[in-house]
Amino acid sequence: LIHSVAAAGIDMSRLLAQADQTLGELTIESAMRGLIAGIADSGAPLVVILDDYHRAATPEIDALMTRIIALLPQDTRLVLGSRTRPRINVPTLLASGLAAEVSSDMMRFTEGEARLLLEGVTAPPEFAELLAQAEGWPVALQLARLLLLQQGSQPLPLARLTARGGHLSSFLADQVLRTLPDDVVDFLIETSILEKFNAEITDSVRQRS
């Protein structure tokens, strides 16, 4: 985080030098206060983006992030990308107007947005089928767009996009399944054939009692 802020043009030289010289003595508390002080002293507006926050989240990291948020200067914005809601007092921040939350449903492309993305690379019949399959998911639409551009004038078989080992399955395996516990992955695979399910149905499909 300190290196990222420094890369944005904020002077972090003193803190970085201190970290290099006294690596074992620099506490998280002093590093945090040095970071906030450096941002505040710059007087410059700053946007800090932490993607895949769920991968690093622990109770200790969440507590530290909560403190950092409370101390950030007014012109600093913190953007967290996470597949789960961070435990950083989000409801309190939302209620006080200090935060905004963008859910996965809000990020789904509308039909009009999908048309703009795929304009000129897909025919109307293909578009309707692709839109139905992707359900507005931006990653699926972008991967489809890249495949369509590679195909040229040839129609895109959607099976190529969704097939095992294809672009979409590779993305899911790397970005989603790889981060989950083995038992959760097993559950998702075993119930993936179901459009709707409840506990009784999943137990029957998985032959569990």
C-alpha cells in the first residue's frame, strides 16, 4: 500500500527509508500513521484502489483498514474490490454517507450496454443468444467479444466460450474456484446441474443424508 501511494506521486521516501533501515522495528501502527501523514501533507486528491480484498482479509487486516478509513484525509478515496462484503463497519459508513456500495447486480450490463460493447462484432441472432447466456455478466461479454474479434466473419459457437478448458471456464477456475475451500468447490461442482435447489434437493443429488 505504501509503495502504491508512492507510485501515485505522494512522497513516502521517509517511511520507505525507515522500513528499509529498521524492518524489524517499524510497527504497523507507526507505518499506518506515517502513511496517513504523508497523504495529508501532500494536499493532493488521491484514489487508492485495493482489488481482490477478500484474498487478504483477516480480522486483523479488517481492523487496520477500519482505522485507516477513519483517518484518511477528506480528499482521499478508498475503493475496495471484494467478492464478499468487507468487515469494516460498512453499514455504519453507508448510513453516515461516507461510503457507497456497488453490488454485483448493479454491475450487470443492460441490453443497451451489451449492444454498445458488442456493436459491429456480432449479428443479431448471436447477440440475443449471447445476452441470454451471459445474463449481463461483464467478464463473459468481454471474453465473448475477444473471441468474436478473433473469429472475424465466422459465427461464434457459444459452446467454445463455455466449454471445459475454454476462456470462461479457465477464468472461473483461476479467479473463483481456486480461492475456495475444497469442500465448497465439491459442492458447487456437484450441484452445478441444478437451476434451482434447496437443502433437500442438494442432499439427494450429492447422495447425502
